[in-house]
Amino acid sequence: MPILEIKLLEGRDEEVKERLIANVTQTVSETLQVAPERIRIILYEIPLSHWAIGGKTVKEIQAEKERLT
């Protein structure tokens, strides 16, 4: 039974996450020749303030970009 963990930044709507789950399930099922019912997917949504790049959180980086536009 494949178990997949996917980490992504928060903010995507439910429809997008459902499409992701469906597409990943199909790909894993075809690649590993496993029935879709045996595949488990766990989505971890990381708050923007908990993900950092170059010493700044993504929340800070986005705020800076908004100020510049």
C-alpha cells in the first residue's frame, strides 16, 4: 500500500487539492500497478509564516512583493 506525503504552502482551494490528489493517485496507480483504492495520500499545508527562504518567511517575501507593485 503506497503512502504519499505531500507538503505544500497553504492557500490553494479545495478543488485544486482534489485535482492534485486525483492526478497523483492515477499516476502512482499506473506506475506501480496498484489499485487506486490501496493508495493513501496525506497533504500537509504549511502556513506561509512557517516556510522560509533566504532567512525570510514566505509571508514576508510576499508582503515585500506587494509593496513593490
